[in-house]
Amino acid sequence: ARQIVLASRPEGAVRPENFRLEEVATPVCPPGGLLLRTLFLSLDPYMRGRMDDRKSYATPVAIGGVMEGESVAEVIGSEHPDHAVGDLVLARTGWRTHAPSDGTGLRKLDPALAPLSTRLGVLGMPGFTAYAGLKVIGRPKPGETVVVAAASGPVGSLVGQLARLAGVRAVGIAGGPDKCRYVIEELGFDAAVDHRDPDMRTRLAEACPDGIDIYFENVGGAVWQTVLPLFNRFARVPVCGLIAQYDGAWHGTPDDLQATMRAVLTRSLTLRGFINYEFDAEHFPSFLDTVAPGVADGSIRYREDVTEGLENAPSAFVGMLTGRNFGKVLVRVAPD
Ligand code: NDP
């Protein structure tokens, strides 16, 4: 069996050297439990936070510890009454080919419902994040304008598509012309703006002639400062992610904070941070009921960026943090 551990904590940007691939004995099935084989591993931006030793909403990964992560896995050994060999499950195996489990937190998957990989993306945690953040905090009303960055990724792409279904103008921010074209032509957004365009401020203002009513915040940093002047009164901001700040690369000035607070006051903004699982119990069933049919009939679009082999997970992860990915980042760990 193989696993990837955290070799060292990153200083600034993550590098592949912060990880180490290890060959280990294949774990045995624990008494009363299960042995899992990872098929698809999901790579997600939150994992960057787990690499730092600082207080957050979750405990960091220890040096030498297996990197955490969710995957689609196959049961290859079972002494558990609820799971048989051959079952497919959603599990927090981490970055490894095999994992023992006591059965806690496993979700059984029906491969007939949707391609298994979608349970890590459009029909999984990122899709649910988009759905819950938009519905509960964004509260879209027909005729309004929503802006979302990282618009071609699993969270942003669904935010825009759900906004369109709610009768809202959807404007995406994405890195580069290919992603911007995809956001408009494939996902059906009304407009897209490249955040690397030196005229981004003007382009965004042109794309939002009636201002911004909902800004689904995935990025923070310089993009937030660009969005700020365009807010309408009573705009809502689901604060979902701040990927531009995860590496500590962005340093705002005191003026940036003052501008933020002035806008919050003078335009009666509502900012609310959230972690998707806060909404799980109340909203996960309606999420699946709403989005799964659209995925099945093709009216909701998604894109996956699949890397082959566990050994390539570190470089795929580094690429995602800098926008080299195009779609939901997955690693195919074993053939399905
Ligand atoms: P994506 O697949 O969209 O990958 C991240 C993308 O962020 C990159 O592809 C890149 O896209 C963009 N990006 C990176 N750096 C910058 C930058 N400096 N400025 C602008 N864009 C940048 O990831 P997800 O859809 O999985 O996640 C999107 C966000 O949602 C993240 O911030 C993540 O942490 C957050 N999240 C929060 C959850 C919660 O519960 N609160 C749950 C899941 C995700 P591009 O090339 O377009 O710039």
C-alpha cells in the first residue's frame, strides 16, 4: 500500500517537497470493521489550511501524518454488519491507497444514480457548499446580480448555474480566456471577467451594470477589493473561501480594511462566513433532490480534472492552488 504524508509545513506557497510518498504494509481489516481501497481521491483547497499549525475550524495534520481527504472507495474486506465486500462508499480515507475503517461516517453510494466521481464534486461537498451558501446566505431574488470567483471550479460553477435557475444574472470571475469562455458558453453565465486582466476593475463594472446584490466569496485578497465598490445596498456575501490568502501571499493595507468596513456600514451589507457541514442536516436532502436530476439530464454541467496515480497528488494539489486545474480536482488512485 502507499500513502502520502505531510513531510514539512509550507512556508508561503506549498511545494511538492512538503509531501512524502511512503510504501507501507497493507492494513488489515480491523475486528468488526472494514478495509477500504481508494478509487478516487478528492483534492480540495481546505487541505492547505490543514498543513499549517494554527488554530482553525479543524485540527492540523501532524508532521508525518497522512494527508486528510475524502474519497470514493471500495470495500475489500468487511466484518461490519452494514457493509459487504464490493460496496462503494464515500469515506475520509486520506491520501492513501488502502485504509482501515470502523464504519463511522461512511456513506454508501449507488453507482446507478450518477458517476461515482460526482459524489466528490457537483453532487458532493463542493456542490453542496455552493447550494447551501447561495440559498441560505445569498438568498437570490429574480433580477438580481450574483458574482462568483473561481467560477470554473466545482463550487463557483454550481453557484452560477443555480443563480441562473433562480432568475439571477450570473457573473463569473476566472483566470484566463479559456476558463472565461467555458463559464459563458458551457455553464451559461451571463458574463465572465478574467482576474488577470489589468483592466479587471473596468471589466467587472461593465459586467455588472446594475451593481452586485450577492457576492459569493471564494477568493478574498485583491478580487474582494475589486468587487467592493460595486455593491448595492443590502447586498449579501456568503464568505465561503479566501484562496488568494491561504499562502499568506496577499497583504492588505489598513486602507483595505477601512474600505471594507465603510462599505459594510454605508451599504448595509451582510457578510456571513460558513463551513458547509453547518447546513448538512437541514439542507443536504433538498440539495440532492434539486441538483441530481439536473446532473442526470445534463442541464447542470460540471467538469473534472483527473490526475492519474496517488504519487501525482502533490503536484495536482499545488496546481489547484495556483489555478492550473480546470474543473474539480480528482486523483484516480485505483482503476474503477
Ligand atoms: P477550485 O477547483 O475552483 O480551485 C481553486 C481555484 O481558485 C483555482 O482553480 C483558481 O481559479 C482560483 N484561485 C486561486 N488563487 C486565486 C487568486 N489569487 N485569485 C483568484 N482566483 C484564484 O476550488 P473549489 O471550487 O473546490 O473551492 C473554491 C473555494 O471554495 C475555495 O476558496 C475553497 O476553500 C472554498 N470552499 C469552502 C467550503 C466551505 O465549506 N466554506 C467548502 C468547499 C470549498 P482561476 O484559475 O479561475 O483563478
